[in-house]
Amino acid sequence: MRPAEELRAAVEAYLRSLTLAPELGQLEEALRYSLESKGKRVRPVLCLAVVEAAGGEIEQALPAAAALELVHTFSLVHDDLPALDDDPERRGRPSSHVAFGDGVALLAGDALLVEALRLALSYEDPGIARELVEATLGMIGGQYRDITGDDDDLAELHRLKTGRLFAASVGLGLRVAGVSELNRAHWRAFGAEIGLLFQVVDDILDEDGLASRLPAVELRRLADDAADRARAELDAIPGDTSVLRELVDAVAFRTA
């Protein structure tokens, strides 16, 4: 198993090598600006780690992993817009709409999403594109709940807004690696738990979401329980899942 940093380097190199649609013209600058903004690449790294743990080749999974990152970046570009979260900064520098204007940021997000779909459609298996689309729709549904104040069920909101793309990171990896539907249950459960874990830790760090409703000690317990369940699912999967276990620990104990 390759370490997470090596997988991340593979993702970065592939993203830099992507040839974006020539029809975009100078809009490509805005796409690159957001795509190359020092993200941690958690979702594509998770996808590659699943592929390798399941016996597949990461080179075959790079388009799917990159598609996940493009969808995630599209969501950030649109979330930062004044009509949504109105965030002037993203990862320590001006957000896309501040750097390029609202209209260009809107188009850049659209283009990132379509480029992600084009990558997913490069596979013979149509299930890869379908899984990405369904996860993206779930993410958008979660964001809709968020901006309209439909947050009575925060767990469901987080399952959609954050969890669906983490679940897809695992699901796309399984499809690329050729894991049969009959052998996906523990993998899928793992994907759900690490998505929940990521969001709970996010709420702890941002002092938002669940952190506004639960005592800190209870919120930390939620994170620890999700991490324990994720590790238990990995224990039930045959083969070397050590890198996935390291990713669980990195998410559970992250500080930013």
C-alpha cells in the first residue's frame, strides 16, 4: 500500500496534467485558481486508497478521483458566492468571486462540475458516472437544506451535504477496482462513517452545526464513536487497509 502522501502527490500531478475544454478560453484561469488552492485532497486520496486496498491499480482510478475533487471544488466556489455563504476568503486567499467576479465564479463552478462528469464518463462502466451524479445531487440537496434553514435533522443534512461525496469516494473506488456488489457492504458502511466523522470534526473546529447544539464532550464522543465504527468496518474487510486506517486517524485528529 502506498502512503497517503504518495497518493496525494499522484492526485496533484494528475490534476495539473488535466486538459480542460478549449471552449473555456480564459475561464480556465478561474478553474485553475480554485482547483490549485492547497486543498487536502481528502476525497480523491480516499478513493485511491480504497482502490489499492481492494486490489486495483490507482492509475486506473485517477480520473474518478479527480472527478471527486472537481465536484468538491465546484461546491466550494458556489458556496462562497454572496447568494450563499458569502465568504470572501478560501484557504487563506480571496475566494473565486472576489478574485474574478460573481459571474465568472458562477461559470467556473459550472465548468468544474461538467469537467468532473466528463472524467467520470471516460470509463466503460456507466455506474461510475451515475454514482458521482447521485452523490452530487445529494450534496446539493444538503446545501439546499442548509441555506433554507431546514436543519432540524442536522444528521441528515450532514449525511447529504458532506457524507454523500465521502460515500462516493469509496463507491467509485470499489467500482474501479471491480469489487462485486455482494462484497461492498463493509466498504459502504466505512464510507458512511468516515463522512460523518469528517463533518463532526468540522463542526468542532468551526464551532458551528452540531457544536451549537451539543456540549463539547458529547460532540467529541460522537467523533470518537464514528472513528471506532469506521475502524471496525475496516477490520471486517480482508486485505491491507492500513492506509485507510491512517486516513481515519488523520480525519479524527485534524486541527484545521
